[in-house]
Amino acid sequence: MEYTRAFSPRMLDAEPVSIEFGQWLLQYQAFSNPANDHRTPVVFLSGAFQNFRSFRHEVEVFLQDFPVILLDLPSQGSNPQLVPDLSLEDMACLLKGFLDVCGIERINLIGIS
């Protein structure tokens, strides 16, 4: 995982990194302080009609001790791919696929809906 090193809330307005996973689009932003790169990252999942700015205060707090990854799966946050029939199992598979592609074995997961 390649992290952005300097964080400011304005960065949450930047274009996210996009990954195509099969037919699905995943979008994310990742931040870390170099001293925390070895720690288990905190992954935030957005709910519908939210965006990465919804987590600006949480990012500032968690970034003091952990890498932080903001992830929008299809139909979440600002991800433009709307898929009303994705099951929770499908979303779990997408999350696992994302983690595998990024080489991440463990996470602390936080979701808001």
C-alpha cells in the first residue's frame, strides 16, 4: 500500500485512487505517518450519500497512531458505480480482494451507514 504522507482535511476532496476489480470499481485514499506504517491500518467504509470528508475528524485522530484507508465500494460514498443488488457477501469479497491487491493481511474496520 502506498500512503500519502502529509494530511490535511482538504486532501479528502482530491480524486481518489481507483482500482478495477473484475467488473467493480473500488475507490480509496490512504494516509500514514512513516512511523506507523507497520501498524494494522484502520479502514473506513462509507455509507450511501457520504464521502471521504465525512471522516475528516476521525482521520486526524486515528492517523496519530495508525495508517488510515478510506474505501468506497460500489454504491458507497462517492463511488459512481451504483449497484443495488450487491449482497453483504459480495461486499465482503470485494473488501478481501482490495486487501489482497494491496498486500494487507489485517485491518481494523469501521463502517458508517
